[in-house]
Amino acid sequence: MEKLSMLTFFLVVTLMTTGNEMMRVNAFQCIEERQVFNCDGCNLVCQVAHFRTAATGRCYSVEDDPATARCFCFYECA
């Protein structure tokens, strides 16, 4: 029972954090998906593409598989 309670707690905290982050991102920043071959260069790709703003890149992949890499650039909207 204790394991279930801890799992529920972490799930709720994760959902709250993700929801707050998405609201903040949607209110102040634009999001753009970029094609990358692996996650290593995601941040650099975003910084070059949006050099006039403080762009940052976040990359997501399934089990570190380069074929599934998705790079999202977060930058200040014009």
C-alpha cells in the first residue's frame, strides 16, 4: 500500500509540474519542431535558427533511438 501511495504522489507532482510548465510556455514562448538526426545537436540547432532570441532546445526520443528524435525549440515570440 505504501508503494501505491508514493507512486500516486509522484504522479500527481509530475502532472502538476508539467501542466504549469506548459501554461508558462504557451503564455510567453513559441514552440517549433526541428528535424534532427539525434538529440546531441538539438540545443545548437535551435540557437542557430533563432539567434535573435534566447532559444533553447529540448529533445525527446524513445529509448535513445535516433530515429525517434524530436527536437523542440522554445523561443520568445516576435
